[in-house]
Amino acid sequence: MPYEFFIALRYLRAKRKQVMISVITVIAIAAVALGVASLIVVLAMMTGFRQEFQAKILSGTAHLNLSHKERQPIENYRDLVQRLSALPHIRSASATLYQRVLIQGEKDTDGAILKGVDMSAPPNANEVFQFIVEGNPQSLREPEIDPDTSAKVDRFILGRELARTVGLRTGDIATVISPQGHLTPVGMAPRYRDFKVAGIFSSGLSDYDETWAYISLEAAQRLSGVEDVAENIQMKVDDVDAVKKIGAEVLAAVGNDYEVQDWQQLNAPIYSALSYEKYLTGVALLIVIGIAALNIITVLIMIVMEKHKDIAILKSMGATNRSMMYLFMIQGVSIGIVGIVIGVVLGTGFCYFANEHQWIKLPAGAYALDYLPFHTTVVDVVTVAAVTIAISFVSTLFPSLNAARLSPVEALRYE
């Protein structure tokens, strides 16, 4: 063991005449530990919220959406679906048709977005199969025959909050009003059509549950009065982080008449806000760690003042200025390392138990999550530890230079 390291550890462990130095050392370690633990907890919270929120978003939206550049209806959507499904990174593809409507129930009338889904596509291509809590999505395939009038009544599936707002339950009949009207002798009039509630879905996202409803693609075409067309083709991919690259492959396969939008573009404001919040919070807590590291400077300065005689004797025996610098740097960095170890144990331990037992509950309906998740990553922990060690090292420079510049003659003159 180098003698600088040996002496530094002896100084840290030895009982000093000045008890205040020991107290400040403990305070310095505690300050660094709390700063590290706080930063780990906050980063884990932001990472967990982002990952869980992303999982919720991806379960309710397509990874990629293909549409015509001119916003024209897609007439050859069946051919496109077959071509896209054959691409290596596309797990599923299905045609969709969207329409804004008014839904009139027993209690109220509210606006909604009707999504026409292709029921011939695989179930994993349409999120309604994952969200359903009442009823059977397969019932959307065929309209129901009204026994009184022998008329065909299309079925739809409502979000739980939307159904509660307008006062509808499974089996009820609702009137859907489409703004895409039809020509009458007195001019354009909105389309009215009765739909039977075939089920209720709950995605866990209030924006979806309050405004979305699902019908079959054929029913959406009949309601809007269009021919056999689709508005876009939604796709699920095997790697959600590689949607940019996969989107380029999709465009290369279908031609320049189309454009794609990925889930990152559709939710860019949310993810940008979460990313900026994580980074800004991290910077703020790093400043806290920097302030905590000032205690290390205080400890080392007081040790240097106390050890004037020892420093002079060591220099008289041949110790170099560089050795004196190393000696006090090791002390400061050792304080930082002990604080880091304690902080990492405290921070990761809190995150584990808080996430496992769901300690922090969130108000129902206010967020997409029921509790605050904490996901600790190795990258975050290593980054926090590395930055804290760097701050601790920088804190040792000024006291170490003072110790190295100390003249043995001046230190021993009054001994």
C-alpha cells in the first residue's frame, strides 16, 4: 500500500483532539449520501413514470401510421396491408377509418371519436381486444338484426368514462350523429344512425376512455357515406425504439405518395416535457450535491490546519509536494466514496420497496397510472456515482494545494 494512502486512512480513522473535525466529517458524508440518494430516487421516478406512461400510450396507439400525403382516402388498403404485413419488422397491420361524431345516450350527448377497425386483421393489430372489460369485440363483425323492424343495427364499443357520461350500458341503443351529412331536399343534413352498445373498454388513459369508441371498418364506411376506402393503415412493430428506421423501410416499400407518423411524433410534446423535467431536476440535485461537497473542503482545511506539524515532519523526511497533495486528495475522495455507497444503498433500497409495495398512490383519473413507479437503471446509478466522485475530487484540490505548499520551517518554527 502506498504510504500516502496508509496515512490518509489513519487520519480519517484516528481520534482527533478537535472533535469538531470528526463531526464535520460525518456531516459531509451524510450530506453527500442524502444528495446521491435524492438524485437516484428522482431519476428513478422520472424513468419509471416515462416507461409506464410509454407502455400505456403504446398499448392504445399504433407504432406507425401510414396515410396518403394529400389526405386522400386509401382505396387499395387491402393490398397495402398485405405488402406491409410481409415486411420483416412489422408484426401486424390493419386499415382504420376515423370520424368525429356526437353520441346521444339516455343521460347526455357528448362528442367522440369513432375508430373503424378492420375485424379481419389479427386481434393484436387492434387495441380494443386488449382493452375490453365488458362484451366481446368479435360482435363488431356483423350488425344485429332488430326483431321489431328487421333492420340492421351496427354495434360499437365505448370507453368506460364516455359511457358513464352519456348514460349507456352494454345492450343499450345510442344515436350517433355524424357531421358528414347527406343531401336532402332542404339542403345538407347530418347523418343519424342507431348503434347498439356491444361492450365497454378501459385503457387506463382518461383521454381515450372519455372520447373514443370502436366500430367495424364497414360500419364506419356506411356511417360516413364513403366507398370501400380507409383513412390510414396502423402498424405494430417489433422494436418501438427503431420506428424511424422501420418507417423509412415502409416508405421504401409503398412509394412516395404516402407518409408515415410514428408514436414518438404523435406524442412528442409529452415526451419532450418528461425528458426536460428529468434533466432539469437532475441538474438541480447535482447542484445540491456540489453544495454538500463544500463540507469536504471544510473538513480537509481543518485537517490541514491540525496536521501542520505532521506535514512538516513528513516533508523533512523526504515527502514531496505531490505526495502531500495525494494524501489529502485520498481523504476527500474517501469521504465522497463512503457517502456515495451509503447514498446508493439508501436510494436504490427506497426505489425497490416503493415500487414493489406501491407506496405513493396517485389520484384516480388524474394520471394514467394508479401509483408512482420507481425504475432504477444501472446507467443512472453509475452516472450519479461518477459525477459525485468527480465533484468530491474537485473539492479536494484547494486544501491539497495548501498542504503541498506548506513550508516545513514555517510549520515547525513555533513548535
